[in-house]
Amino acid sequence: MSVYRLLVIALVLSFITIACAQAPQVDTKAEAEKIQQVVEAWQEAVAARDIDACTSFYAPDGVEMLSNSPAAEGPEAIYQWYADWIFDTTITNSFHTDFIEVAASGDLAYERGTWQFVMETEDGPIEDYGKYVIVWKKIDGEWKALIDISNSDIPLEQE
């Protein structure tokens, strides 16, 4: 066998090896749809005031960062944060996804949206609304909220 022929065979085998070693393509649209399904299940859990279900949507190292509140880091703190407000039946809360972007790697994504909060009081309703961003991480095949941050669109009152 000639040296030239050996080089061609080696080159072809190298290309085959490289092609086989490349990561499979991720269907980012399908992954975004999976995240949207998780978001809808999360909304249902909030409406049902199910703390265990609500906290199950977070990564083990998840962080909840809401307006005018300290960050809730980790499962226990997130659970306590939900427990502090979710059973208050005077409160209604809703959120709407505007956009979900999944990284080409298929293991990270972000969601951007809006939210509304209403608390009924003796003096009438107190309303707040704003926007949020959630960083999603795929863990063992499931999308989990890694960082959830929101802030109000209502300006603080000036003194």
C-alpha cells in the first residue's frame, strides 16, 4: 500500500471520528416549548397554593430574587418565601411569558415576561405589576429555575 493511500485512509478516518464526536443538534424550539409547559404547570401550582409543587420548579441551588425582598437562596429559603405569602387568599398573582431563548447547547435558557399582583384590603385593592427574567437550567433532563428575578414597574414614591 502506498504512503499516499495510507494518508488518504487516515484522513478519511479522522473526518469520520470528528463527525461522530460532535454533539447532536438541539431542537431549541422544542426545548422552549418544554419550558413553556413547565411555566404553565408552575402557574397552576401557584393558583392551587401548592407550596411543594411551586418549590419543585427550582434547581437545588436556585435563587428567588423579588422586588423589595432579600434573595431566597436554596430550597429551604424558597419554601419559606412561598409559605409567607401563598396562603394569603387576598392575594392573586399572574405572570405571562413574552419570550424564551434556549442556548444551542440545550442546557441553559432564559425566559422574559411580565407579572401582576393584587392584594385585596379593607381600603381597596393594592396592585403591583412588572417584569421578570428566569434563567433555566436542564438538570437530569428536566428544566429547573436557577435564578428568578423580578422587579416592579411602579416607581417608588418621592418624598
